[in-house]
Amino acid sequence: MPTPSVPAELRKTAAAIPKPTPAQQSLISTGVATVVVRPGEANIFPVSAGRPNRIVTPFQRAKVSTEAVDGIEVRGGVVYVTPAGDGPVSMFITEEGDESVALSATLVPSHMPPVHLELQLPPDLVARSPGRRAPQDVTAADKFERGQAYVDMLRTLMRGLALGRVPHGFELLGQPPAKATAPVCAPGPVRVDFSRGQYLRGSRIEVWVGVVANPRSEAVDFVESWCGGAEVMSVALSPSPLVPAGGASEIYIARRIPAQEEDRSQIRPVLVSRGK
């Protein structure tokens, strides 16, 4: 497969870059990229001109500071950017109410499909961002999971995830536990990838967040049953299960935590020997 060319706008704006970075190349060729970014670093990303581009931030409530007047929509921790013109759009993204961690991004509009870009903090900064990792509160998680009808709970869970929110009491982990295995989806016309996704754990429910990429030249209607299984409670995609040609959607899979992993009680030392 030939290497995709770099858009003229990207070459013009980032003339100092001799060749595309892996993230830029991924956005150009597949429309999907996950990037670890540090505060203070300059980051340049090609995006679709005149179409909505989805940026998943490492914050629960993202705040965008930019010179752009229109075309910016924030939903929880997700930012949608629809460039109104051909000029670069520069922005700083922070957690609402906390300016200690600010991520810089310059978006360069080009004639390409909409992109799905996920920004992640390096491990040493995760703890400094209160929006990045919700403290574990098993009691609150249990209340969330049991506090409403089963179907309503799953609907609330999936809607919140699509808005970039961590359910109350759930823990957002940078890496899943060693014993946890990612969901397996049946082979199909799209690629489902959890290797660079997210893992959330509640009281009795775990959620895997991944990316569905469509390399085809036509849209694909994703069938949730492709990722079904004995422990799977719900499968949802955002912004839509209709994955556009050359585009991507986030996928959320909620599963029951196996009973042997669910018990988090500590081991109490026995005071009296129970030998025969």
C-alpha cells in the first residue's frame, strides 16, 4: 500500500517537520490516532475541513480556550471541532475549574474524512489531573448499578460514556487488571481495537472503551451482536453505529465482572489454629 501523502495545509503549517509524526500519519491514512501529550508541547494534527472531528480528551469536563468563534462543541470530556475555514485552529484544553494541566493542539483543516483523535496524559501526570481518574468508591458504584432499572442503568451508563463522563464510583484505569481480558468481537468489515483504549471498573460491572475503524470506501452499519458474549451486558457506539467510510467510532462494552474477581474483601488472619 503506498504511503499517503501529507496534506498541503499540514506541510505549510508544519514546515519544520521533515516528515509526518506517527500520529499525523495515522490520522491521514486511517482517520484515527491515540496520542500521549504533555503540557507545554506543541501538537499539530490534520483534521477534516468543514466536517465534525472528534477529540477525546483525558478530562471529565473539558474546557477549550481558542481564537475560533464557531465550530467548537464540548460534551463532557469530548470536543467536537468543525473548522469553518482553511486556517489552522489553535486551542488549549484543560479540566473545567483546574488550569494546572493544559494541553496544546493546533488543528490543520484539510480535504480528508472526519478524524477521531484521543489525547492521553503520560502516566506521571495522570494523578495530577483530578478529571482523569475518578477515585474508586465501590459503595457509590454499587448504588449506581442497583439504583435504577437494569435497562435504564445501562442506558445511563452508555450515554454518560459517550459524553466523556466516568460513572459515579467507577475507577478509570490506565491499564486493565492483569487478569482482565479484552472483549473479542467477531471478524467483520471493520477493525475493533481495545489495545489503546480505556478500562473502567465499578462494583459488579467493567467497561471496555475502544475504537471501531472503518477502512472501507463505504459506510458500515456496526452490529452490536458482533461483540456479544456470556458476560456482555451492553454494546454501544458513539457518535453512531453507522461508521462512516474511512472514519471511526468509539465502542463501549459493559460486562459483568466474574464472581471470583468481584470479591475485594481483605483476608483476615485467623487467631486460633484450626488444625486437626
